[in-house]
Amino acid sequence: MNKTLEQLVTMSRTLGNPANDYIILGEGNTSALNPDGTFWVKASGHQLPTIQEEGFVRISLDRALKVLEEEELTDEEIKARLLDVRVDPETGRWPAPNNDVRPSTETVFHALCLSLDGVNFVGHTHPVAINALTCSVTFEEAFSGKLFPDEIVVCGAAPVIVPYIDPGIPLASEIRARINAYIEHYQERPRVIVMQNHGMVALGRTTEEVENITAMMVKTARILLGAYAAGGPRFFTADNVDRIHTRPDEAYRRRLLGQ
């Protein structure tokens, strides 16, 4: 098995483990970048807890990104474009063999995330604790601040916050705009995306980083829910966040965690 695909399968099963409560049934999708400019993404209809190598499709990164430049595609046109960006799973060459294995609807936003510097693996999940907040009236406020140091060390200074957008090309376009704004503001790429009424995305250099980010964001959501029940969260000041985010000892801990 391709080494990258082997790592992706293991990460996907970890994120899909029912004990984690990150997804159920066919929810969520994952992806991983190959050195040759292709990537693997979950195929539609497969489930993360039991997924195997045949549950992933190999995609041309450049071709997937070009789909973002097309406007006002119909659902059928999007389906055709996603089939067209597939490559041969063995060689990585275009076109792919003629079959009906369909990439995830969210393939294009995976391509966008994997095109960022330092992102080799992406994990998109729907944890119950996260969605208790993304589906609430406090969504934007809840993710507007930071509560404790390890949240900053593992998940970064802030998440990218995305309003509800129809999954597929419209969502990918909105994510692109918000990632660009994030990079301009923070001068670094994000590690977390939270999406209203949808879920979260963890972006990592390694599978371990994706797993750590997801776990820490779920802990954060649980603390937020408790804080709201106790009268409301007491967020760090912007100076507090910046200090923790740039402290040399925290950078050292981050490296030890595989960040």
C-alpha cells in the first residue's frame, strides 16, 4: 500500500472511532497529500470507522483547484468535474480508470487546504460537542476567543470561522476567502476551521497533529459548554493569546507534540 494512504487509513479510523464521538455512520471525510502533486480523499459512501484503502480516491491537486475557478456549476456539472479530477490510483496519472467511484462532495475544499504550506493531512469531522456550539446562536462568539494555554499551543491563535454555506463548490469558495483573510491577519496558515451548522476541519503536517487538534478542539467545546452553563466564558485578552502563542517554551512544547 502507498505509505501516505496507509497513514491516512489509520488516521481516518482513529477519527472515526465511536469512542471519540467525532462522527457516526458516513459523516466526515479525510485527505492526505502525496509528494507527486496528487492527494487521496475519502470516496462517497464509505465510513471512517471501518474504511480501508479502497475507500479513498486519488485526485489531481491542480485539477481540483481549477474547479474553484468555475462559477455557477449545476449539481450534475459538479459531479462530472469531480469524476474528471480523479487519477489512476496506482500511477497518479490522469485520467483515472472508467469507474463509478465518486470522490467526496467536499473534495475541492480538501484540495484547497492541502495546497497550504505545511498541510499534508486534513480531517473533517462532526463532533457532538463542537456541533452543540456550531448549531447554536452563540456560534461566532463561542469561537471568537481562547480559554486556556494548551488550546492555543495545539490549535493556534484562532480558528477560521465560516457561516453556513451549501457543501461543495460554494463552501470551498467561502473557505478560500476566509483562509486568505486569516493568513493576511495572522501571517500564518490556520490549523482549525469551524463551520456553522456543520462541523470542524483540522489541518496538520502529520496525522498526529490532525488527531491532536481534533481532540483539543473537542475538549475546548466541552469547556465552552460548561462555561456558558456557569454564566459565560472568560476569554483571554488578545495580549494573553499573543504571548502564549509566541512564547519560546510553548513553541518547544508544540514541537514535542508533533505540531
